[in-house]
Amino acid sequence: KNEVEQSPQNLTAQEGEFITINCSYSVGISALHWLQQHPGGGIVSLFMLSSGKKKHGRLIATINIQEKHSSLHITASHPRDSAVYICAVKSNTGNQFYFGTGTSLTVIP
Amino acid sequence: DGGITQSPKYLFRKEGQNVTLSCEQNLNHDAMYWYRQDPGQGLRLIYYSQIVNDFQKGDIAEGYSVSREKKESFPLTVTSAQKNPTAFYLCASRKKGGTEAFFGQGTRLTVV
């Protein structure tokens, strides 16, 4: 059983489309992270959320603590957005992070 | 610039050899983590350390060993006992009491 579930696993979009990636979790958390992993492998943190909504450029992340659900939205998608997006949560009962299996996004010109 | 440095980026080893992956951070973070990533799976915790000279096994510690002699450094040794060592390895760190993890660029280990 995974503590963090993401959907979809794979996503292909045309340039300019609005994209949504979903994340559900089953543990108590102190924070949720959206991470981006490019083909080279390195991971960068896009957002850290504990409530509400955050926006950075064309990226928007929301979290509903009661429903244990978060979404990552990309507006006006671009081929350079092609990457794996990973949802991760920081447990509120220990020192562990739990990770989703990632959503592989391909944006076609 | 502060950050986490993993080296090397790519590593090839013969089966049966031990190999050590480096992870260094200059963020003054207390906690450091090692994760393994395999295709189609989320990151799995190998070992973590909350403080110098102390570390805890994660979910998949068998065949791995670590040390934490300095706050800045948390090397991971993949031993010959690890049955399937070929994978992508990521190091992360977190400041004491913080909720955000900072990641290195990863090391892709291939055992032939």
C-alpha cells in the first residue's frame, strides 16, 4: 500500500493545454511537496504546501487537508514542462518523507 | 551557493565490488537521507541520519551501509550483498525542524 498515490501515471498534452496532476495521501502530514525531475535525474522542488494554494508563474498547486488531496496545475503548457512530477509528503509523526511514483508529462509542440 | 552535491553522476562497477556514493551539503542541515529510485516506483528510503554519528535504517537498508562522521557528509556504500544494485540514488537533506527536503542531482549506478 502506497502512502501517496498520483494520477495519471503518464500524460501527453499539446502545447498550450491546461494540465492537472492529482495526488492523494493517506497519512497525517506537516507539508506536501511537488517536485520536478528532468531526464537527467536531478530533482527540484516546485512547491511546498501545508494549506490553500500557491502560484509560481504558470504553475499552481492546491491542497485540501480535509480530503487529503492536492493538485498541480500547469497553464499554457510548453514542451519544456516535459518532466516527471512527483508528489511527496512529510509525515507529521516522524522524520520520513513519502513519495508518489510520479507522473510523466510529455508536452508536444 | 548552498546546496547538495552528489558525485559522481554516473558510476559503473563490476558485480561483487563495493562502491561508495558521495553526498555533501553546505546547507548546515542536520538531517540527511538516501533514497533509491527504480523505474515505475516511488523513491524508497535506504538510510537516514538526524545527527552526526547517528543513522537509522530505512525500508530497504539491506546490502547498504552509511556513515555520518561529519555534518556535511553522508556517504552511502553499496556492498556486494545488495542483490540488485543498479539504480538511481538520490541524497536529500532537511534542516532541523523543517518540512522541506533539498535534493542532490543523483548518481546513476550501473553494475555489470
